Amino acid sequence: MRFEPRWVVRTAPAPCHELTYDPVVRKPDDERAARPVPILVDCDTGIDDSLALLYAVASPECELVAVTCTGGNVGARQVAANTLAVLELAGRGDVEVAIGRETPLVRELVTTPETHGPRGLGYAELPAARAKLSGRFGPDVIVEEARRRPGELTLVTLAPLTNVALALQREPDLPRLLRRVVIMGGSYRSSGNTAPTTEWNVSCDPEAAKIVFEAFAGAGSDGHPPHPIALGLDVTERAKLLPEHLARLAALAGCAPDGSAQAGSIPGSPSGSAAAVNPMVRYLADALRFYMEFHSRYDGFYGAFIHDALALATALDPTLVRTQPVTVDVELDGRLTTGETVADWRHVWGEPPNLEVAVDAEIDRFFGSFIGRVGKLAAERGGLAATR
Ligand SMILES: [Ca+2]
């Protein structure tokens, strides 16, 4: 018998609800935690998407089932090429990568070269992957993999929700076929990063986000299907990767930071010779240098928000975030606010919640895990590369 964990919303005494496991099922779930967690990632790689993919590969409990790509940070074809190249860098060129819809449902695609670079990976230049794209259409991959293992698959979305909206049109029962959905998207109690109140993933394809959010409105009182965990800018902008984080990761991978973990001179930059011997550290340094320069210009610090990696880590370990159930809708017709995730914190609408919105995250624990796991993977890959 397959044991399904039950989510319980703890309402008191904490001011916010906290997702936890029912003690009755804790032991079986602990046992289950040692088993692989099947994950399907939908992304628009993207610098922080690439960090999420590396974290997935580096996590021993993660079974990376497939990766689907949509247009977003760059065009969908470039997203797919980036995804294949990053997975090959990580030694997982065998993972299925499928391309989905290349444009938002009804709007034109607006990409983000100023944030992620003209090809999406900052200053990094990875060799073209040997692996080929899947012949399957991205939304079909989501539906077919969910049907193949009902109630087991976790879907992690790191991009505009276009592919998931199409998957829901093909299979309206998709929420019940999935074990869990984790969404990076929205801004629920903070300002936006695209317009004053809008976050980029939702802003890029607000119609798709509305479809996805509404699909979970009918969740049963027993928690099945569970509401998606949504990580908005409220918490993802707390995941600030700084040069010293990268220096720690490089050290774990066997690269001497040699004082290069300072702004403007991080490992992998032209002066960071130590990183050049490790291809993954070199990649991280080159990609993140662009991302850090962007944040230095627009956000006032030399570092980078790694939104997508935090979302991926949450999919593997939901205890990283504290959440609150809330009803969320998406503004489609605003003069100033199209793409805003409107959260009904005071229950004005009287509608049942459709999302578990993250309101806090254990950021130090996340970074400890990210640096430890990806640093170890980089060390392993560096050793492999050196013996070739
Ligand atoms: Ca992304």
C-alpha cells in the first residue's frame, strides 16, 4: 500500500498557518523520505533555473523525471538548448528535455536579456549538448508522466505557467494526478520586479497563471489535491546568493578562492584562474557574474536572487518554507497592474483558498544545503573532467 502524506494546516498559536505532516503518518513519511522524490521541472533556463537544475541533480533524493521548457527568459528553443547543456554539465544528459509552447497563451513573448544575458546564461558559454530534444510536446510530458505514476509526481514550475495551463486543458484532473505542485511566481505581500506590483513569471503569461490557480480552487477539505505551494518574491528575494557563498562552493569543489570572492573578481572571472580547472565552478562564476552585475545595477547589492533554486529545494523539502493558505486571483485587465497576483488575505471574497503561499523560509538552511550539494557535485564532475 502506498502511503500518502496528509498535509495538515496548523492554525494556532502561530499567526500564520504552518504546513507540517500529521504525526500519525510521520513515520511512514520519514521512511519515504529516504526514497527518491520524483520531480518534473518546467523552466525557462535562465540563470537561476540552471542553479535549480544543478541542485536537483546534486540532491540524492531527487529523481529528475523530465524537464519541460517554455519561452520566458529567452526564446523556448534557446531555453531547451540551455537546459540540455546545463544537464550535460551536471552529468545528466540522459534526462528527457521537451520543448513546449514557445509563446504565452495570448500575449507576445517579452524576454529578459538584461537580466539573464542574450542567451540566458549570463557570460557563461557552455558547449552544445550531445543529447537531443525529446520528441514529445512539453505539456504532453507533464500529463503523461503524471498519469504514469498517479499521486507520486511533484511538478516544479520555474517559468511562466504556459505549459501547465495547456496540460490542464488536456487533463483537467491533473491536480489530482500530482502529489504536489511548487510554483515560483507571484508577489503576495511585497512589490513586484517587473511592474510595481507584478512578478515576472506571472506578468509574462497572466492568463496561464489564472488558469493554473483556478484549477486548484476546488481542492477537497482533506487536502486532496493539495494546494500548490507558491513562492513569491516575498520569500525568494531572501535567497540572496553573495560572492562569499560562491567562494564556499568553489572551495568545496577543490578550487582555491585565492581572494577572488570579492565583488568584480569572483572565481571564474578572467582573473580567477583557480576556477578554470573546474567546469561547473567556472560555469557558475561566469553565469552569476552577469546576474550579480544586474542586481548591482537594479537592486543595490552585488549578489543575486536565486528564486528558482529555492523553489526546487522546497519541492524536495517543504519544511524549508512556512506557508499560509490564501485565495489568489490574477489581474488581467489592469491599467497599471496586469499580472498582479491579488491575494485575499482578509477573506473579503469569501472564497476558499487555492494556494499555500510561502510567507517565510529557512534561508540559511537552504544555502547550507545548496552550497554543500552543488559544491560536492562540482567536485565530482571536476574530478571526472580531469581524468578524461
Ligand atoms: Ca525561471
